[in-house]
Amino acid sequence: MTALVAEETVMDLDQALWQVWKAMDVPEGFRAEIIEGAITMSPTGGVRHVTIDRRIALALHDHLRGTGWAPGNDGNVIHGLKVVIPDVYVAPDDLEEIEHPEGLGILASGVAMVVETVSPGRRNRERDVVLKHRAYAAAGIPVYAIVDDFDDGGAVTVLTGPDPERRAFARSVRTPYGEEAVIPEGPAKGFVIGPEITGERRG
């Protein structure tokens, strides 16, 4: 009985957060996500952050040309009553195929890859490295790439093999800045995040 009450309480919280999120008027320059039982607001990135994201999106556009897939950025990716906004994502050219029934974004089930560029600050790093790791794995997104200036001079970590029940990825490959991180699977297979995108090691 206790477990049933706890489950209903979680569902009530999820529904409440979903309704609040839908009604929010998010200030320009911020994004609002539903992650792990909370609505999280964060500012959009600075110049370094935006530069890396633009380089990745442009390079992905060339890499994916003619495949039926394309990069997007800063869009709502929805899984159940959870919402995440990746810096860059890879989805079908025709987003209507995976549009959320309420038109609030796209369904995580149709997203092949997400990329996050870590912003300065402990909380920002925790969001991308820990909380979004769990969120993207729970949503079953096949590939998650993290570009992290603050990982011992900079590194790109590519996570694959999502396990939705454990909310974790089975495989993780970390590549220091100055070397080439290669996407191993999916529509973006063979795509390289290297020095031309990240620059060399920092600090």
C-alpha cells in the first residue's frame, strides 16, 4: 500500500511539474527543463559555449547531408513528463515525424544523438555530467557526447548503450582535447569532435 501511495505521489508531482512548465513564461536568455523531479532554469551559454555548439552543428550538417538526418539546437526533447534541452541534437529531417502530440517539442524516442557543452560552475557541470547523463539514458537516446573544458584540461566524453531502467550508459569513452573523439554509431557514425571544434588542451 505504501509503495502504491509513493508511486501516486510521484505521478502527481510529475503532472504538477508538467503543468507548471507548460504555463511558464521563460525569460529570454534562459531555458527551463524538467529533470529529476524539479524544474531547472539555466542561462544560455557564453561566447565560448556558443562557438563550440555552432562548430558542432555546422560540421554535423555537412556530415549528415543526404542521410535524412540533421542537427538541431536548443529544442525541447520530451520523454514522458520530462523535458531536456540539449545544446545540439540529431533528429530526422522531418521533425513532424517525431513531434510531441501537444506540439511542445520533439519526442526523445526519435532523437539519435545529443551533445552538451559544459558551462563554467560546479552546478552546470553536475547538470550535464550527472543529471543529464541519467535523463538521456532514461529516455533511451543512443549517443550522448559531453564537451567539457573543465575536465583536466578539456575532454570529450562519448556515452553509448543507454539502459533506461538503470538510467545509465553502458559505455563511456573519454578523449582529451587535442585528439579526435569519434561517434561510434547511429546516423552520425564517424563524426569527429576534434581540435578544430574544441581547440587544444586548456590550462
